[in-house]
Amino acid sequence: MSWALTTSGAAISEAGAGANSTIIASSATLAKWSDEAEGELNTDTRYDWVANIGSVSANYKPILSQAISVAVGNKILKYDPSGYTSRYEAQFIADMNSDIYNKCVNTLTDMKNKEKMI
């Protein structure tokens, strides 16, 4: 189920201004990457967030959105990093997105938080 946890616009913004215009216009590719990211998040947290999104409290839905947005943002960046001003810029965005994703996973797997989320 593509874009169950975030939007394509949020993911594109996480890729940064240098994102390849052809790939961000490809809704089929972005939807595929959204499905992949949602599956990866479910696996990393050992919980099916997509199937259970209705039971997640409103305060925690932005964490799910952010996790998927940065994951897809990195897939966009990886597709073609040549649009960024330097390799350093592309690497900086990728590193920041990875750090944010890992923090989201940690928050989502913490049992004290999970009890409040669902």
C-alpha cells in the first residue's frame, strides 16, 4: 500500500534541492520505493505499522511519516547524486536522513513509547 505512512511530497523534500527531476516525477518508482521503505520500517521495528496505522495516536504518526520520508529521500538521492553541488552535500543529506531514520526506529521500538502509541 503505497504512501500509507507519508506523502511523496514529504519524501521528495527530504532528498534535497538537488534531487533528479526525472525520478521525482516518476510516481511509479516513488510508489515502489515507498512500499520498500514501509516494509523495511516494519521489519526494523518488528511491527506492522501500515496495517495498524489506524490505532496509532496522532502524536506518533509524524514519526512514522518522517521515517518513511527520509528513507525514500535517500533512495531518490542514491538514484542520481549528480544534481547536488558536491559529493559532500549529497553525503551530508544521506547521513542526516540515515540518522533521522535510526532515531525514528529507536523511538518506535521503545516499549514505553509503543504503549503510548497504540
